[in-house]
Amino acid sequence: DLDKLLLGENTEEMLACDLKLELGSQVTSKDAIKYCESVGDYVSREILSEILSDTEDHIDWLQTQLELIGKIGLQNYQQSAMGGVE
């Protein structure tokens, strides 16, 4: 899986691929935080905790966008995003 590229053919697929990667990153970050705690590396743990927080925020955003696409459809989502997505 390390060399596998996740490519989406449309906006929904791209968001889904990004979500899959972020979920994997979330697991890896949690494992790394546990390891840092076990060896007493609290500086790295703090850095990884900040990364985990950003990752979880991005996961929430991606899930929200995918739910929105499910509710209003891909074309309406893309049209509404023409002015920018927050």
C-alpha cells in the first residue's frame, strides 16, 4: 500500500480518497503518540498531538463535504463550490 496512488475521477472520488488517507494518518499518529508516551518523548508527543488534531479536523471537513454531496448531488455541490469551499 505504500506506493499505491489514490486517484479520483471526480470531486466526490477525490474527497473519498483524501478521507481514506487521512483515516490512515489518524491511526498512524495515534500509534506514534502512544509510542512517544511509552519512551517518555513528550516533545514529539506534543507535535504529533497537534498533527493529529489537524488530521481530525480535516477528517470532519471531508466527511461533511461527502455528506453534502450525498444530500444535494455532485453537480449542485460543484456549482455551490465555485465561489470557494470553506
